[in-house]
Amino acid sequence: MTKTQRKRTEVTKGRTEGIVLFLAADLRVLLCVLCSALCVLDSAADSVVADQEPSAPQMVTAAQLQAAIAKLGDLDYTARTNASRIVRRTASAQAVPALLAAVADQPDGYVRYRSLVLLTGFNDPRTKDSMRESLGSPNDRLRAVAYSFFERNPDPAMVPQFLTALDKEQGEFVRPALVRALAALGADPRVRQGLVPQVTRGEDFFRSAVIEALGDYKAQYAIDTITAVAKLEGPLQDDAALALGKIGDKRALETLAAIQRTAPRPTQPSIAAAICLLGVNCESHVGYLVDVLKFADTNEGFQELLRAAAAGLGALAVAGRVEAAHALIDAGIPAKDPTRAPIALAVATIALRNTPQTLTLLEQMRDREGALALIADGFDMLEEDLEKERFFAFARRTYWESPEASARRALMQTLIGKLDF
């Protein structure tokens, strides 16, 4: 779990509904009959999902689909989860037009947001046009999803629009997504000129997002600027150190070795992970990070150090270091809160950012149920709805592409059930 993600705050919404009915006795009887029929229809949609194979496309009535879309913003977790499941398993030809219409016309902004997220799971070419339109929405969540979509589907023609937005966008949820969309287009000199100054400009929260994005996209063009930040003790030192490791330029080793001697304790795990990412002395640095997890689990008051160690191991696992993922899962399965939460977040982040490796790892796990429970806990805490939807789509596709009696298909079936999608 990155610092940027930890700093985000979840936006909740509340609704009040009041219904007053004055009915004559005979009308009351008729109403009961009608309500019973509607309940049967509504529960039928849920039972269709429950009774069939995971991810099986289904046909529902237009009324059932519209009712499910309307429930995407329901305050009740079970209701909105069931609604998302119904939409996901509706045949593309039926679901996509309904979702496009909801994104454009639904009066509830949260339903529009969830509809846009679910739309990405159908891989329909019309999604891109809906994303373009959402970039101009006053709804912060829609803009954030749209920028995240273009991060994963880079379009060089969008560079001028994104750079213009960089001068104006201040949404807490939105600006990090915009920065990442630009970082994905880092081959363009205009993007480089626009992003690098953001490393040293503005609030630390936004600077952290820029540094993280440049690290994730291995922006060697920003190494000098990030190195300067890494040399300064402060709230961004660990971000900068980890970014240098992700970029992978061994010129950063001298800087990392120097600050390792002087940096405060909470920054040390990020430095250790960064040096390992450069391919230097990995065994001892992974061992150190594991020792930090064990120490923080048995000693109170070291939550900041624990979060840094979990994030460092997570970064190594995303980069392909399987031993780091194993270490996190082994430590996380028996752990109790407050130790369990940062480990679960790190493991869930690995699942989102290196899904193929995660699935292979789960196939090999002895305590698969414990590992899946850890991922599920992390997913509950993560706010990256678009990334989770991509993970769900990958899992459903893998289920259908795997041989019927294979271990991989059985794993996907368990995964779909455990994560409730």
C-alpha cells in the first residue's frame, strides 16, 4: 500500500427516503399482490447469478437490469454487491448500452461512477468515448476513473488535454490519476517537461503521487530531480528512495547507500527495498524487511515502521520477487489487527498490480484459504475500484479459458466466491 493510497479519504454519501402510503383496504390487497410479484422478479435476478457457474453471461429483463443499476449506490453492502454481480454477468449486448446510458443520464452521481467502472469489464470500444466525455464531468470520481482508464489505455492524442488539466486539476482523488495517465505517456517530451517540475511543486500529497508515478513508469528522465528529493530528510524521502529503486538506474545506488546511513528508522525499509530493486544484496534486504514485520508484530508502537516494511515487500513482489510475496502472506495469515491491516493492503496491491504472479502463487499455497482471506481483507480497504474491476475481469476470463477440470479453473471459482464478485 503506497503513501498516496493511505492518505486518500473515502467519500461517503447519504440518502434519506420517506414514503407515506394512504390506501383503502381493497387497494392494499392489490398492492400486496403486486409487491409480491416484484419481489419474485427481483430475487429471481439474484438467484440466476447464484445458481449458475461463476462469470456465466446471463440474460435478464430490461427491468431487472435497470433495477440492478439503480442499486449500485445502495447504502447496504449486500444490495450493492449483488447489483454489481448481476450487471457483471449480464450479456455484453444488453449490459453495455444500459451502462452507457446510466453514465450519461443517471441522476445519482455515485451510480454513474459505479456504472463507468463496471463498463470497463466488458472491453467494449464505446467505453473509450464514454471515458473522454467523463473527463469533463464535474463529478470527481468520474474524472478519476477516466484518467485511470487512459493510464491503462494510453492515447498520445490526449497529451495536450492532459497537460492543460495538470495546471487546473486539484481534486484529491483526481490529480494522482491524471499524473499517472501522463506518466504512461512519458515518451513524449512535452509530458517530461510538464511532469518533472511537479516533483518539487505543490503540496506533499500531490508531490508524492508524482514521485510514485515516475517510479512506476521507470522515468529515467526524472532521476536527477528525484535524487535531490531523496537526499533530503522529510516526508517524501521514502517515496523518492523507492522510486529510484523502481526506475532501476544503478547510478542511484550511491545516493541510496549514503542516505541508508543517516535516514530515520521509518525510512529504512523503503531504502532497503530500493537497493534490492536495483539488484543489489537482495537476500539480506528482504531478510531485513521480514525481520521488521516480525518485530512490529510483537512490539507495540511501530505501526509506521510496519507499514513501510509491508509496502517495501509489496513493491518487490510487484516487480517479480516471489519471495517477498511469500513473506508477506506468511506473516499476514496468522496476524491480527493492527498488524494484519497493512500487510493485507500490501498483498491486495500485489494482486492488482501483478495478477498473473499472484494467481500462480495462490495455486502453490498450502493455506490457500488463509491467503484468499488476506486478499479479501485488503480489497475491502482499497479504494482502487477500477483496478479491482480489472482484476475481476481477468479472473473471469481466466476461469473460462482454463480447462474444465483444471486446478486453475477451480482456483478461479474459489477466488470469485471468496471476493464476492
